[in-house]
Amino acid sequence: MDDHDLLARLRRGDEAAFDSIFRLHYAPIVGFVESMLRGRAEAEEIVQDVMLELWRRRESIAIQESLKAYLYRAARNRALNDLRHQKVKRRAEPLLVGEEAAPPVGTAELDHQELEVAVEKAMSLLTPDVRETFEMSRIHHLKYAEIADAQGISVKTVEARMGKALKTLRDQLSPWLPG
């Protein structure tokens, strides 16, 4: 059954259609949001909110792109709002506590850990838009057209962002890449 049929059934209040949508999209979108927020519980809560909103608005919802792209975009927007809220809380925290909290300290003693640190460092050099595009492609296996729909950009912009991401990662990770 395709998205169009599922949406038509969903609009009529068909709980089995909603269940199919939920089962098909929940786990991958949680993974996507988790990569943005770095927290599984928060990611699950956001995706559950997105799915609940889909059910609540089922009769009036107008989805122009694919259902998958719509759900990813809705989850992305909620995650970005959550990140903004967390940033505000972090800024206010020293004022509430009266001091700066010390960041956790870790060491990278094994090659595997060093590589993880290097990958994270390389990823941090990407702009948020480029990183998000890269993760949607390589981690969540979305097609360029789906990424473009979800982010509200052109496929050419997706291609340009992927080129930037891959060049940065190649440059930064060259010590770990085969000669």
C-alpha cells in the first residue's frame, strides 16, 4: 500500500492505516532525531508528538510531498525547537545555580576511540545545514529528493551540501583513510 492510500484511509479515521504509518516510520525517524539531539528518550518523545499530531490533524492535513518527507520535516522542526529551548536553559543555568558547570572530561586511549573523536570533530566542522543533509543521506538513507523536500531546498542544494560534507570529512579524516 502506498502513501496516498494510507493517507486516504488515515483521513477516514482508519486506525490500522495509522498503525501502519507508525510502524513504518517511527524507528527511522527516532534515529534521525536522536542524531540531532544526542538523546534517545527526547527523540522518542518528539516523534511520538509528531505521530500524535498526525492523528489529531488527520482529517485536515495537507501533505504536498511524500508522507516520509513530511514526517521527517515535522520531527526535524520539533527537534530544532527543542535544541533552541535547551540552549536557552543552558544559558540560564549558571544564573540559577550561580556557577559554570564543568564539562565532562574523557580520554581517547584506543585507536577506535581516537577515530570516533576524529569523526566527531570532523562532523562538528560542518555547518548545521550541511551536517543535517549529510546525516539524512548517509545515516537515514533518504534520497536527495526526499532530503530536499524535508528541508525545503532544491536537489542541487542537497548535492552541493553533500559535496562540502564529503570534502571536509575526507580532509579531516585523511590520516585514517587508506593511502
